[in-house]
Amino acid sequence: MSTASGREASMIVQIITCRKSSDRRLAPALASLDVLDLACDVDVVDGYVAEDPVVDELYDPARNRRHAKRPISRTEVAVYASHRLAWQRLLDSGHAAALVLEDDFKLRDPDTVAKAVGTCGELLDQDRDIVKLFDFAKRSENRAAFTKRIGGIELIKWQSPTAGMVGYLISRRGAEKFLSRKRVYRQVDEDTKYFWELGLEVWSVPGNPVVERSVDLGGSIVDAERDSMKTRSLGRSLWGNLITADRKIRTRYHLMRERMRQT
């Protein structure tokens, strides 16, 4: 672990891995940080796997049936638990914020990532809990509901919140909000789409300065199990469509309220 100093001293870098993760992941992930030349503590978070008891303790199947489009796999719950472990370690560390990276990340734009870390105090102010450095692509064009430019970094709050938690900045306040939910019933990145439930302020840096490269590293440890969980139940499919429609309506409503507060 390195020793932090200077303006980045209030920040910690966390790399989430697990014992099932390939050896080809962690070493390159750590080496990638050298490119950033950050004066930050680095915390390797050895997370959970599907067989760990925390999966049963954390997952709420009843609420999943009511509030999620599909069941989530044990590995997906373990991934959520691993992010929660990172957030708790942020709170325990005394640092003000963290750059959280899954171990299959790749730096697409190191300069932007380094600049974002260097200005994290301004990026993660009272109006922003999470600044995502990676978003999965939408099937259709996504538009900005709000934009800001802070310290040379462009920020966007999307009209349609997007999945993807490969790399992001999070404040202590954001960690506390996430951890206030004691049991989970969606994937971690799906919960960011329901930002109003936890009072989360989620923004993104466009252009994906961080990307994921699981294919280059032997494939995702989540995909196979997730695919096996997909059901062809007509009832579940219809319910999922209703849940999606409800989320979109609520998203528009909360973004509209935000626009009205700003006018």
C-alpha cells in the first residue's frame, strides 16, 4: 500500500477482485495505476464469491420478485456484496472519497481519469455522490438531462441512467446512502438506475475514460451464471416490462422535479 500525500491524500483507490478471479486480472490492474502516477493509498478489496454465506444474508428474493425484472444470480449478489465491502472500507479508512475499479478495468483515457481524481473534491460535492467513469452503451441514443463542467471535466446526468460499475468515484456520503439498504434485490448497477430510492446523485464522465476488458482476460465470471438465470416465463416477462415502464416514468418525474428546482 502506498502512502498518500498532497491534494489526493483524502482519496483512496480500491480495486475489487475475488478468489475466483484470474491471476491475469489483478497484476495488470495494479500496473495500470502506475500510468496515473497518483499519490493515493491503494486498497485491494478481496471480495466475495457465490458460495460465501454473505450472499444468502444479503439477498432478498421476495423483494426481487416484486421489484426486479429477473432473478439475480448468486455471483451477481456476490459482486454487489464486494462493492459494499469496498464502500465500508472507504468509511472505515477515514478517506473522503474513493476511486473504485473492478479488476477487469482498462484505462481508455488515463489523463481524464487522473484529472478526475485530482479534482474529486469538486466533482463529489453536495450535489454529486457518484461520478461514473464507465457506462454500458444504450441500444438507442442517450441524451443529457443536465451537464456541468468542473475543473476541466465534463459531467453528464443522463436522461436514461445507464448500467456499468467498472470504474467510478464515490464519496463517503454516497457510500453511506448505498449501505443504508441492508438487503439487496437488484444488481449493483441496476440500483443506480433507481437513484431516487436511496437519494443518490449519479453523474457520468462521457466517453468512458475507463472501459472493461473481461473478454481479453478469459471472459466474465458473471455472464454464464447470469445467462442460466434467464427465464422464458410469460408472466415474468410481462412483469419485467411493467417494472421497466414504471422506472422510466419515475425517472422522468424526478428529473423534471430537479429542473423545476433549478429554475
